[in-house]
Amino acid sequence: MVKKILKFGGTSVGTIERIQHVANIIKKEYDAGNQIIAIVSAMAGRTNELIKYSKDIAQDFDKRELDVLLSTGEQVTCALLAGALIKLKLKAKTWLNWQIPILTEGEHSNSRIINMNVSQISKYLDEGIAVIPGFQGISKKGDVTTIGRGGSDATAVAIAKLFNADSCEIYTDVDGVFSTDPNKIPVAKKIEKISYDEMLELSSLGAKVMQPSAVQTAMIYNIPLEVRSTFTDRKGTKIFDQQSIDYNKSVTGVAYSKDDAKITLIGVEDKPGVAANIFDPLNKAQINVDMVIQNISSDQKTTDITFTIKREDLSNTKEILKNNKKIKYQDIAYNDKVAKVSIVGAGMVSTPGVTFKMFKGLADEKINILAISTSEIKLSVIIEQENTLNAVKKLHTIFELD
Ligand code: ADP
Ligand code: ASP
Ligand code: MG
């Protein structure tokens, strides 16, 4: 018998009618003779609403209680879906994080699934459909945990791995993975198949359609994924290892994110150890520094150092820099209205001139580049936020993705 993991995201279960529609998709798969584990997200907007409630009580709402609060979103959908399946005369049952249990490690709101008890559910699959909440688990101490925004994807992949499933299908509100966000750039094209590496870069650089840690786990354990639509019957996008993919294009997709901030330390003493003194306390505070640029000044004694961080870390970073007695600088400048735009493609490695083409394209649009970072299969630039869609459109066109 084929064992299928079917994950349904927030929009797919956003209303009662949609939950009933999802129940019908599951019924079709079940009636075809498959064993089914369904993973569900909270109804669209619910997690944000719960976060807002917590902030209305306290900006720094207790982390343990926040996880208890947020985990309820998925539990609601689970029960409604199981009820809808039962109404269709199917046998179905919810299994909550603590009932399985789904064991996690790490901090509240950013935990990782490390194991779960598969035996009871495996037995149950011979009789009925298991419905499991995404995005959550339980710590060794027995506390409810959550595994990061968009985490239901990671739950689905972890379950696919631990249950040794035959397929893992991610049902969402678009037809698959596109060359860029199809809701923002309508000429975006659906990608039929994409490697784990490229998908990991795209999702880490802002393509929300898959959560990065889910892709990473799939890559490590070689679990093929399919991203497809809940609302159409069209074929989705297959994500798997690279060997079997033909690269006839240098660039596979364009991603962007608007959650970065840029900091420049002006007139920093130019001597050995300065960079280490700047970044060491940031590292200790677990602030992730993304791009770093250093300019040599004309007097050769001082330098300007620019770096980017996540915008949510900006106030903490300012505070740490202010209190850092080991560094001297003349001035400091911040820009929290920046965006990161990236091109991703395994074909870039073998295509000369990609960098020039990207920079020329942006220059033609009079878009100023504030910082650059590269790897074998991606090229990212920081630009002013107001230019984001313009830049994405231009790059999408010049790399022949329209
Ligand atoms: P779900 O609730 O199903 O998990 P998400 O909202 O997390 O869905 O992800 C789907 C959304 O990702 C789409 O609606 C789309 O706007 C966005 N998206 C961003 N980049 C891409 C891309 N390259 N391909 C497809 N969708 C993308
Ligand atoms: N409900 C959670 C979120 O909105 C998890 C998910 O949807 O995957 O982030
Ligand atoms: Mg998602």
C-alpha cells in the first residue's frame, strides 16, 4: 500500500468550505487505496491574530505561553478536518503533538522535531486517516513547542521521513514553485522540477512557498517533495536531487525579501582585530550578520564597514554597538528600508557573465546596489526597498524567465 503525507497550508484550510474541499481531496486519495497522514496549518491569518493577542497583553509575552497559544491554531483545523472526513463516512482521527508525541529540541518558537512515536499511528493507518497538526511538538520537559513560522512544511517532511512515506505532497494556494512570486509578478512561470539546493536558496532568500528547514531536511534524507495546488488539478512542482535535472537556463528563479536592515560604521579604526571586535558581541547575541562590505578610506587610517542583519534585530544591534567599548568609529548610519533581491540557479556555475548581466540590468533601471553577496548558485544584492518589484521584474525578464 502507498503511504502518502498530504500537507495543507493556511489558505487551503482558510474557511469551512475549504476544509470540506480538503476532506474531499483526502477522500479521493484514500478511496484510491492509499494510506493517508494529513498535516494541517492553522486557518489563514489565525497565527498572526494569536500573535497580536499576545502582544496586546505584553510585547515580550512569555515564550512558553506563546507556544501554547500559537499551537491552538493548528489544533482547531485538525479537529474540523477530522470531523469533515467523518461526515464523509470515512474513519479519521486527530493525533495532537502531546498524544503522539512529537518530540522537539531547541528554544520556544524555534524548536526542531527530533523524533516521534510512529507505532500507534502506523497501526491506525490500516483502519483510517490520521490528521496531525503542523508547526508544533513537545519538549523533553513536556512543554508545548513550536518550530518557526511556516513550520507545518517541516512537520510534513519530518513525518515523511519518520514514517518512511512513499510521497510527501505540499498542497498550497498556488500551482507550484514559480520562477518568482506569481502573486506579485503575474508573468512568473511554474517550474516543473527543481533541485533541493536551488529550492533551499530560493526559500531562504524569501520564496515563502516552502519553509527552508523543511527543504533542508528533505535534502539531507533525500525525500522527494511535490508542491501543488489545493484549488486546481494541475501538475505541481517536483523537488528532488540534482543529478536528474537538465539545466538549459542559467537562472531558475528570482527571490526577494524585505526583512533586512543595513548598518554602516563610518570612520572605524583600520587595524587588525577591528572586524572581530565588532562582530563578536553580535555573534554572542545570536544576531545573524548576512553581508559585510569594507571600504578603505583615503587617509588609510580609517575605514567604513557596512553589514546587513534581519530588521527585527536592528534595535538590539544598535544597543550592542553603542555598548561596545572595544571599537571606535566616527559615526553610524542605519537603513531599515532595504530589500534583498536574489537570482538563483544551478546553471549559473557554468554560465559566464551572469554577474555582469544582473548589474547591467539593475543599472539600466537606475537601481543602486548597496551590497552584494554571492555563492555558487546564487547572487544577491541589497537595494532600496522602493525598487524591489522593479528589480525583480527586470531580472525576471533579462534572465528569460517571463
Ligand atoms: P501555505 O499557507 O500553503 O503554507 P504560503 O503562504 O506559506 O502557503 O506560501 C505560498 C505563497 O508563497 C504563495 O501564495 C506565493 O505568494 C508565495 N511565493 C513566494 N515566492 C514564490 C514562488 N517562487 N513560487 C510560488 N509561490 C511563491
Ligand atoms: N501556522 C503557522 C504559521 O502561520 C505554521 C504554518 O502555517 O506552516 O506560521
Ligand atoms: Mg507556508
